[in-house]
Amino acid sequence: MTPYRGVFINLPEHERRRKALLANLSAAGIDSWYTHVPAIDGRTEVPNFETKLSPGALGLWLTHEKIVESLGDRTKHLHILEDDAVVARHSRSVLPTALRNADEQLGDWDLIFTETFVPFELFETYRKMMRNYDARRRFSYLDLAPCYASGMTSFFLNRKSIGKYAALIKGKWSAGVPIDLYVRRLLRAGDLRAFVTVPFLTSISPENNQSSIRGALDTSRQVCDVFRRGFFVDADVNALCDEMRRLTEGAGVSPLTQLYLSGYAFSCSDRYVDF
């Protein structure tokens, strides 16, 4: 018996992404836990919906509606994955553990993200939680109510909250904002309780550089995504540093900014002493 119900979203035409994700799930020993849900193609649906959303964003929203409305059996937590996700090597143990710990520690949680966009200004918060993991090998949960930015690549829905989530998002594509930004509104208003695991138990693959929703990413977004991938439990941080250097080579900063960056880097080093 599977410990939760898993689905992954993929447009039928994106066969390479689907095969890559299935290979990743298989390597982690959890491919049998997941069902493929063909994504709704927003390009064919745009004429039927009066909305400012891009075709890709509309398709994702309608796909979420389809998934949560079709679940008659809500006896298990639900994991929704996008096709550019990467799961951890030890997902067969860490994902069920994350859910058990959430049930025991977080009370009536609604969503557990296993990765999310990380604003640079939250680095210190994440860094402390990563140091805690390095010392104790226990991941933490960060309350996203005040700090969720964006990203729906991988998240769990509490089995008790599937109906609530379905009702909260139904038809709200009419608001004209992508579903992740609408979820952010719900978190700020206290209509949903969401957390993210730190370190991240999933990540985004390099496939994310060519998004089916946003198109090709510019350098600024790629830099943010490389930074985001650094908090993955299986991250090769040295390789990510090399990738970051390639992306940022030649970027100039003011002398004052360089002064700040050098001082802050030292404050994060093993030579810094609190005073």
C-alpha cells in the first residue's frame, strides 16, 4: 500500500520530460506511487475563458482543478508534481517521513511544499535551517504564510484539505493571476496553512530553463533558480557554484555593493565570531 497518492502533470507532447521524471521516480523506487495526469493545454482553452492569464498559466490552473475535483477517495495525502521536478534519492523514506512529522508537529496543515522559490533576502533564514540539518540530520518546516513567493513544482495536499483547496481555487482563474500567486494571497489571508521542508526534498531540473508556461528563462531568472536548487537535499553545491559563476561572469556591481558582499560573505565564514 502506498503511503500517499501521487500524480504528476505533463503535456502529452512533452515526452522527453515525462521520461526523465519517470526515470527519476524509478531510481528513487517510488514510480509505482504516481499516476500521470495529462495537463490541460491552455492554448486550446483560451477562447473558452475570459481571462488575462497566459495559455500556459491557464492550462496549469485548469489542470489543478481537474485533479482535486476528480478525487472521490480522500483517504490519503496527495502529492502533485510538475514534470520538471526532481525527487531526492531517498524519497521512498524521506517523503513519507515528512508527512508523518507534519501530521505530528504541524496540526491542521493544508499544504507541504517540498521546494519553492527562495528570495535572496531569506538566505539567512534558510541557511540557519540548513545548518540545523547538517548538525542533526533532521529537516525542518518553514511557515510560508509571511514569505511564500512562488512555485508549485512539488507540494502535498493534506487529505483533509483537498476539498477546501478545490473550493478555494475553483474558477479563480478569473482573477487573472497564476495559481501560485493566488495561493500566495490565500496564505497571506490565512485561508490556507502552508510550510516548506528545509532542506528541499525535491528540486527543479535544468528542464525548467525552458518553461512550458513562461518560455525560455532570462539570465536573471536562471541565477535565481540555481540559487534555489542549492537548498535541495541532494544538491551538488560545487557544481551549482560553477554554474553560477558562468551565469554571472562579467556582471558589475558598485563599490559600495562590493563592500557589502565581501563583509556579508565574511560574516557567513568560519572565521566570523559573534560580538
